[in-house]
Amino acid sequence: VQLQASGGGLVQPGGSLRLSCRTSGFNLDYYAIGWIRQTPGKERNEISCIRGSNGGTKIADSVKGQFTVSRDSAKNTIYLQMNSLKPEDSAVYYCAADIAQCDMNTLGISPGGPLAYDHWGQGTQVTVSS
């Protein structure tokens, strides 16, 4: 199981970025994929989970309406579209995978909970600054 996040960079406040998580070595239809972000000195926060079985998504309240997650199964890729970016969105963004499914009531996977993914990719840095 491998995941590779990309698409980060420097963007001005109010701008947009689309992150990609390219996956390999497993069938997306059977895995939950999460996006998690971390700022220096702070804990990781899960911001989204997309179900493998039906593409259903769960988005953190803090970014609901601002971020959307989608997938292209043909390309084995999960996307995180980030709009109206703010300086506080600056972080390293990770994608992660687990054979458990997304908990559609709370973020995370079930069983396991938030951040309980077995497989992680390297992060991609997003910096929102003027």
C-alpha cells in the first residue's frame, strides 16, 4: 500500500489549491482515504474521509463548505479541493488509507477512530501567505 500526496505550495489568502493523493498497491473500492493536516508544534487533525465502497465523504466542520474531497478511481487518486484559503490553513497535508470504512458520524475510521489509518503517505506543504 503506497500513497503519495502532492499539489502543495504557496498561495495567497483567498486562493485555491487542489491536492492529489496518488495511491497504488490496493483497490480504492475497499479502503477509506483520509486527509489529515498538521502545523508545527500542534497535533494532527483529520479533515476528511472518503469511503471506498461508495465514495461517501465526511468533512470536518472547520472546513465544511471550503474544502471538498473527491476521487478518480480510474487514476487511483483522491483529491482535496481547497478554496478560500486562509493563513490558518497552512500546514503539512497528509493522505492516509485503511481497510476500515469512514465513520460517517464522526471523523475517522470505524473501527479505530480519528487518525487510526494504517498506511500514510508523505506530506505536502501548503503555505497561505501574502
